[in-house]
Amino acid sequence: MTQRSGLALAVLSLLSEEPMHPYRMQQLIRERGKDAVVNVGQRSQLYKTIDRLARDGLITEHTTERETARPERTLYTVTDDGRETAADWIREMLAAPRPEFPEFVVALAHIAQLAPEDAARAMESRLDALRRRLAATRASHGAVVELLPRIVLVEAEYQITVLEAETSWVAALVDDVRAGRLTWSHEELRRLAETLNRTGG
């Protein structure tokens, strides 16, 4: 069974439109703003994904083309199995939340290793970055929302909603730390750890 990934699904979806070569796939992902949700920064990863999909019979070579002063390029097309697999993946990804382990949540789980002031400064930096990303995402969405059908922009709506929620939550957490409503010390945490270890917690 082919390993499911966002990039693999993007490849199958693009090849459902028409045969194309890897460079064109990468180009379209970026032009359509899908690189905000699919990591296509490294072309080597795209080629590995294409090789895996071809090996598993989900895509196949369509033809090759050669343009003047350019190397020969292989165009791929999706197979019937590829179309069915893409549809199955979309249903699964829409229906079932998948455990993920984002670094920010890991850092929150261990935030007490820092002093409150240090943690607040780090989160303020994150807050600045979140606000910039939110503004940029809103601007990108606003520039095309009247031009494109909503169905091709729903992931941008989701991103905006998630960014708004995270920005609000991080701002509130920073405020709690700065105001002293959330504080801690290494000594308190050491005593807590000793207590938990004694009680088996």
C-alpha cells in the first residue's frame, strides 16, 4: 500500500487534470498557493514521491518531451487506481483526525524548563510571526476571494481560522505570564516531581 502524504495527494490531483512533468507540478502548486499546505520546497522530495507513486501503479509515464535547449522531460498521468486512491485518501483525511506532533505543542509540554520571563520573550517572538503570517494569509485570500470559486479557497479559510485562534491563545498566555497569573520556578517543579515520583504519578 502506498504511503499517504499531502504531497502524494497533490501529485495525484494535478495529474487528474492533465499529464504533466514534475517541474510543472511544482510550478502549479506554488502558483495556486498550495505550497502553504503542501511542502514542495525540495524538488528531490517531489521526485521521490513520483517514483513511489509510479512504482505502486498509481501514476504512469505518459510521454516525453524535449524543448530546445532543455533536457528531456517525462510527463506522467494518473491511473484508475491512482484516482481511486486519491478519493480514498481525501475521504480519510476529511473524516478522521490523525495524531500529529507539532513542535510548538512539544515546547509547551516542556515550557517549565525555561524561566517565565524567557518563555514570555520566546512566545512574544512567535506572536509577532503569527500576526505577520495571519496578515499575509488574509491579504492573499482577499486578493482572490472575488475572482475564484470558494471550493478552491477553503483551505485558506481554514488556515485563517486556525491562525486567528492560535494568535489569540498565545497572546492570552503571554499576558498571563507577564501579569503573574501563570508562573513557576524550578524549585517548585523539582518538589512537584519528587512528590509525583513518590506517589507513582
